[in-house]
Amino acid sequence: MIDSLVAFVINLSGGHAALGIVLFTLAVRLVLLPLNVRQARTAKIRERLAPKLRELQKRFARNPERLSKELSALYAKEGSSPFAGFMPMLGQLPFMWLMYRVATHPTALAGHDLFGAPLGQQVAGVIANYGLVSWPVLVFVLLIALIAVVAWFAARQIKVTEEQPPLLRKIMPLVPYGSVLAALVLPLAAGLYLLVSTAWAVSERAVLATRPL
């Protein structure tokens, strides 16, 4: 099944597997766009309701059940939900799983590369096969460097608020850099998916932040 799916996508992209991964990623982001718009709207609602949220948290600090009901009611008046922000992440999980299965499949990406670097290999395998100083390793380094740059922009977009727990406020700006760690251990195909997906997400948030929702 995986081989058939990969063959179909590669045929659509004119026989170029790397281009197929890019097109697949863009298609996924387009499918998730309505959820991301909803997430952006929820973020703006949360920012607008911040004073009321802090007031409710203080008033019902000892009654979590009542606090949950009050928060849900407050969001319901705005036509939203406290959990709406998680939908894009949950929606992307099946596609990330599929991309991981393709990238780690023993034959699906055999013979396909990105500028000479095999799409189905991890950076450790590339170093073992081509040596530390080689063109395929350089391709990996450039890809990881680009992912790190995109992660930096993503971290700058994260808004930390006072009502969030102190530990969460420290962790949230570091979350985008998880894509860098993932690219270090995943095959090049998965790294390419991460780069295109995170770059789209950063650009999308920048655009949605300037538009009324």
C-alpha cells in the first residue's frame, strides 16, 4: 500500500520524489487551513478575554469543575471553545504518521534523492555511507539549518501570558525547536516534510495575525 501511494505521488510530480513530498505537504496544509483559521480566531478571542479569564481563575481557583464550566460558557458566547487551538495539531497527526511510514519504508523511496542525498536515509546513515565531509551530508546540514531558522521565527510568534503556569511559559518557546531534533533522527524525506510544513505554518500565522477573523 505504501509503495503504491508513493508511486502515485511521484508520478503526479513527474517522477521527482522530493517534489512529490513538497506537493503532498502543501496539500496537507491546504486541507488543514480551515482548522488553522479557527485556531487563529481562538487565539485572538483568548487574548481579548484575558482579563475575564484571569478573574474566573482567581474566583474559582478552589473549584476546578466550576471553573471549567465557566470557561466553556465564556468561550461559547464567542462561538469558540478552549480546546479549539488543539484541532490543527490533532488534524495533522495522521499525515505526519503517514509521512513517517513512507520515510522509514525500506523500499518506497529507494533510488530517490534530494540533490544527491538519499531521501530514505537518516543523517547517521548518510555519514556512514558517504563520509562526514560529503555532498549528501551537506544537504542534510543545510536542511537542518533551514529548519532551525524556521523554528526561530516560530518561537518568536509564540505569545506567553501571565495566566499560564511558569513551567509552561518556559517550555513553550522551546517547542518549535523539536522539529530540529526530529530532523536529526528522521530520514531526509521526513525532514523535508517538516521544513515545508513549519515554513507554511509560520507564514500562515503571520498572515492571519494581521487579518480580522
